[in-house]
Amino acid sequence: MSEHGIDRRAFLRGGAAAGVAALALTACRPRSDQGTTRTKSNGPLVVRDIGGTYGAANRKAVYDPFTRETGIQIKVVNILHERMIAQIKEGRPRFDVMDINMTHLALFKQEGLSEELDYDRLKNARNAGIAESLLTSHGVGKNYWASVLAYRADAFGRKKPESWADFWSTGQFPGRRALQGSVDWPELEFALLADGVPLDRLYPLDVDRAFAALDDIKDSLPTFWESGAVPGELLNRKEVVASSVWNGRVQSLVKDGPLAYSWNGARRQSNGYGIPEGAANPEAAYRLIDFALRPDVQARFARIHPSGPVVPAAYAHLSETAAAHLASSPGHLRSGFDLDVEWWVENGDALTERWQAWART
């Protein structure tokens, strides 16, 4: 569904290694090939995304309609961050647009690996109601996903755990639970919500309070999941009665078994678009990004893939049934919160280390 988790120090190590490789490659080039000015490419627009069902949805909802409308062909590459960094450091990225998590876009910006966006060239982002946190200098939000609370509907009789406070209430809702492991930032926000912190006062996180709340349920947390498929497997095998889970995963599981989920306290994140430093075809890149932010295109993508539009007007093109499963529907915006990317980029590595040490003890 999306990319998750990135250790800033690992990112920097990858960037440093890529820089050394780039210097070596540059040193090996003939002198006439050094310092040349890149010209606009006449080839296809190259987009980097993660492939899978997400990439297939992009192809059907965004890329092919864009090509039909503009005549610009799209080539997709599914390369990892290390290779992306290496190509940019070398000065020759083999992609013009990157579709990645907004956290990754923030890290690319910090390391000077992406171009500052010219919002004058993104008319569909202007006054479109896109959250300010998604209109960053080097990346613009594309679609929302969320981590939600899932549970076995047959585990508690007529009662339903509808909040993180309920998840933490092992007396009222007995049984083993699961939370996310190191695949993404630790789910400290859920601990704080369970302890009574309001949605709009989560950040900056009270870290000590969050770990104290985690201590309260540690005996009921036998495992931490590291991939999106695991929570559903744990729930279906009755190894846990409740777990955090990515919303795109849980919706298919609900159809196949006695599972349910709650949007209360959902932690939203967004994929976004950025342009790598040195992109060969920036003009076409801007045209694609602007196209993808049109309300009708946003809605078309959401009908194919369970990712919420960042443009509110897209919901005029979606049925109530479709909107009910999306992280950015008006009701879900009120009942959940946006992960503070800047706060986590600044503090995430130290807190991940602390969380890992806590989880091991």
C-alpha cells in the first residue's frame, strides 16, 4: 500500500555511500563528460513509485489518462531509496518524479536531493483545501492512508473497543494485543490518546507519558508486527484480539472474517510527489503532478485503491459508501489526526531506539 519507516541515520549512511560512489563514477568519466549542462529530455516521463496494487492503481487512474490527455508517455521504475540517492548524488537521476512517503520527502529535502517546488506551476494545488502540512517546499501530498484499531468482532460479546482507551482497557476488553514494530515510527500517539490526551494537543509528544502508558499494557503485548499483512494473520488465527493495522489492509480482511475496525484516533500519513535534483524532464513532471491533484483524478484513484484524496473537492465525485473507507473523508478527518512529519523527522531516530529497547525488555 505504501512505504513505511525510515531510519534517518541509515538514510544518511546510504547518502554518504552514494556520494562516494558518485565521486568514483565522476572520476572515471572522460573530462569532456564532466560539468555538462543537462537539457530537457525528449523521452518518456519517468516516475518512481512502489509498484504492486498501488502502482497498478496509479497506472489506471493517473498515468494512462494523463498520457491520453497530453500525449506524454510514462515509464515507471520501482527502485529503492538507496538507488534513488545514488543516482541523484551522481547527478543523473533516472527518474523525473518520485511518489514516496512525505517523511521520505522531508529527508530528501534535508539532504539536498530534491528540487524546491514552484507552486505557480501547480494550479490545482492553489486554494484547493489541501492541508498546509502537505504543501511543503519540496513535496506536495498526494493521498492519505492511516493506521487504525482493528479487533475480532466475536471476542467481547456485544461490546466493541471503539477507541485507543478501549484498546488499553485490558479489564473491559481482555486478551492479547499487537502494535506496530519498527516498520514505521513507534505508535506513541495511540498511548497518549489512551491516556486522555486530546487529538489536537498530541504534539509535541509527551514521550515519558507515552512510555508510561505503554508499560500499562506491556504484559498484553506478546508481539509487534513488522509488515502490513501480519496484523490480519494474528487476528484471524486468534493470537490477538486487537491490533493496530493499516486501513488498506483491514478493509479486505473484514470481508473474509469476523473482524471490525474503528477510525477513532486514526493516525494519518500521506504519500506525496517530489522532483529529484537534476531531473531531466521537470516540465512534464509538473504537468503530471498538477494532473494528479485534479479532484476527478483524485477520486478516480480512490475508487481503485483505498487511499484518501488530499483535495476535499474529490469527495463530490465519490459515493458515501466509497468515502466511508477513506482516511480523509470529512468524518474521519475529525476523528483522527495527521502524523507530524517534521516532529518525527527531528526526534524519530532517538525515540525508535528507546522504543526498541523498551520492546526488548
